[in-house]
Amino acid sequence: MINNEQHKFLPKRIILVRHGESAGNLDGSAYTTTPDYKIPLTSDGLSQAKMAGTQIKNVISDSGKFKNWKVCCYVSPYERTRSTLREIGRSFPRKRVVGVKEECRIREQDFGNFQITERMKIIKETRERFGRFFYRFPEGESAADVFDRVSSFLESLWRDIDTRLPYDPNDDLNIIIISHGLTSRVFLMKWFKWTVEQFEYLNNFNNCEFRVMQLGDGGEYSLAVHHSDEEMLEWGMSPEMINDQKCRANGTPTEKSQWYLDSFFDHFESDSEDGDNEDNAADNTDS
């Protein structure tokens, strides 16, 4: 939960964007000759990114209703994310962009160096059996490793919001994070305190698909302000997770939905039974 006393000025939205279609999305053999970070966008990927820029601008400005909006961007250092940012940026006048920062901690999950197509196919099949969160690619990373560096990035993000972003607090600031599919899912997992089991059910973002985390009435960020129940179900979110988003959006208490007691305990003893057990334990100690 956000402590608004600690963070006096909060961006209105944090928007997570996956890069456009890349040469590697189109043909996995591209990774056998080109390092992952150098994989470029396809022509369709460039078009997707340009369209995403228009869509994001419409969300931020509410189709021209609001005049005092600004954007600040964080981008993964990979070629495909930087190219996506350039195309998205075509929708924004220079005066609307208050900052751009390359951030290595939101890069793609490391799959190793040059990737042999048939070997990677077997490895990814093994990952599905083992579990997507904990499986570590040979010479690469697991999603759990990505979680750790995304957690570190979030700490830096709050410091930027508190002290470093060059914007007027009277502006509606929007942070746009151009990253990768798994990294964005891990970001949401960390932010909303989702469990590993819940993460395993999440679907990947499509190319240039984006998620809008927007401040709700109670000062909490929520996916439910901008997105529908149907969308969130399609992403693999459970009814419990969606209810949590609605609580955040409406400003209602979220403690019950944030803590997943039923996921860890089969049953609870009643308060009276619990008290009796404690008394018995004390009696046994005295004797």
C-alpha cells in the first residue's frame, strides 16, 4: 500500500508497455546470429509502436479534455524497446515530455547469449513443466531473478518521484515504462503483492499492448480504473485479484484482499479454541 504522507506528489498513471513486434518474435532463429539486446523491430513492430503512442496519448489527455498533462519515460536498453519508445514519442510534443531515462533493471529476462533454436525449444518446454517463475535458463535468469532487480528499480522509481523528476506538481504526470512481457508481469506482481502461483497464471502482454495503473479515489493505483473485468480476466487474473483492483480503485479497504490467508491454511481454529490451547499450554508449563 502506498503511504501518501511519504509521497506527497504522485503521478496520475504508471503505464507499462511491451515493445513492438521484433525480428525474434517473427523468427526465433534470429537469436542464433544476433544478440538478444540487438534484435530490431519489424516494420509491423514500428507501426504497432506508433499506434500505441496515439492510444496512450488519448488515455493521458482523455482525448483532449485535459491540458496540463506531462509524461516521463523509462526504457529498457534493448534495441527493440528503444525503437518502440522513439515511435511512441512521435505522438507527444516536446513540451509534454519532462524526462527519459534508460534503465537496465527493466531489461528482458536473460536467456543466455546466442540461442540455438532447437535447444531453446527444449529448454522452454522444460520451463513449462518446472514452473515459469523459478526456472533459470542455463547461463541466464529465472523470473525470480528478474523480480529481484525489478524490486530494486521500484525503490529508485520512488526516489525519482520524490526528488528528481523535473515537473510541476500541478501537472498530471504520467510515467511510461517501455519494457518486455515478463518484466512487466513481474513489475505488476511486485507492485500488487501477487503470489508466485498467481503469477504463473498471468498471460504475456501482446506486442505494444499496455496496462494502465491509475490512481483511484483512495489514492491507490489500480488496473480497474482504466481496464474492465473482462480484460483482466483475459490477462489471467483471478476474481480475487480483480476484486483487489476494484477495492484500490474505489478507495475501499484492501487489507482482506491483499493477504491471501486461504491460500496458505486449510482451516482456522476458533478464537475460543485458540484461547483454550494457550491456557493449556500455560498450565503444562507451570506443572
